[in-house]
Amino acid sequence: MKRLLVALLFLTFTVPALAGETQLEKATNVVNEIMRAPDKGIPQELLDKAVCVGIVPSELKVAFIVGGTYGRGVLVCRKGGDGPWDAPSMFTLGAGSVGFQIGGKATDIVFLVMNPEGATKLVQDSVKVGAQLSAAAGPVGRSAEGATDIQLHAEILSYSRARGLFAGLSLDGALIKQDKEDNEILYGRKISAKDILINGEVAAPQSARPLDETLAKYSPKGGQPFARA
């Protein structure tokens, strides 16, 4: 069993993504499915305030004495922080835990980046949630009336969906890293997450348009302007 776990983790961390388009399609489906149920989804005012949205479709969770999670995600920001949804950047999300547990499940993760400062931190090569980036489990429902002060002041608000259940999720301790290889595949050249998301140096590829259109359908306007360099 331990050998099987090692093999699974090896494949998860070392096999490159088949194509950025696959994750973009999955991310689009996740957003649509979550937002079609507004009473149990992301509060509209929080989505409208967000400058970026991160989606990790079907994060793989593996656990056997030492547990861990790993997933590939897509981060999309509003152009300039408050414009239309723009070009995506690919990233990975990883976290570890220790405990006597065994099992595995696929989980979708969505997080909102609530201000320009949070977006600036996320475009670093890697950032640890909770230490370098303030985070909280996001409130669920049609409105954010029940949100706590911690949630309203967090730089990111995160959610998970597993087996149809959508709820706030704390990402404290998770490590978010830029997926430079997937970005190179998607854009045909090496380009940093900062140049994609903050500086707006590339146009959204054709494969990203369905995701941008889906986000625009649920939140056509909002965000806050990024600081000009």
C-alpha cells in the first residue's frame, strides 16, 4: 500500500499537464456549476469586489499516515484590476498534513482574490497561504450579510466543492506556485505570471474565452484598479 501511495504521488507531481486548455475547460465548468446555485454559491457582492478568481478543478487528495493534496489551477484577473476578465495564468496548489488516515477524493477549489495587494503576492514564484497571504473560508449564500470581520478583511476567500457539497474552506498552510511550464505551453513562450495578470502584456488566448465569458456573465463589472508601476 505504501508503495502504491508513493507511485501515485510521483505521478501526480511529475507528469506534466496534458494541455492548459484542459484545465481551462474544467475551470469553466466549475464556475458555471457553482454559480447556477446562487443560494448555495458565492455571494454576488464578494464576486463583484474580487480582482481575480482562482479555480482548481478536481484537486487530488491522497492520504496514508502522511496526507497531502495537490492540484493544478487557473488564475484569472480583471484587466488592470477593474476591467474585463483577461488572460489566465496557470498555477499549482499543494498542501500537506500528518495524521493516521487513508483515503482519497477529488475536490474542486475556488478562491477569490479580494484586493490588488493579494494579487501582487500571488504572482510571486510561490506564496504560502496564511503566512504571506491572509486568507479565510468564504461565506456561502446569495449575500455576504453573515460574513465575519475576518472574512471581510482577508486577501483571499476560498471555497471547496466535493460530492456536490459547496462550502467555505481554509487554505491556511497551502503553497501556491506559478506553473511556468503550463504557461509556456499556453502562450508559446516563457512569460511570468506578473506580466500576464498584472501588467497585461498578453491577450487572452482563444481557449480562455469561454472562461472569461462565463466570469463576465456572473460578474461583468467590479474589482479595484491595480497600482500603476
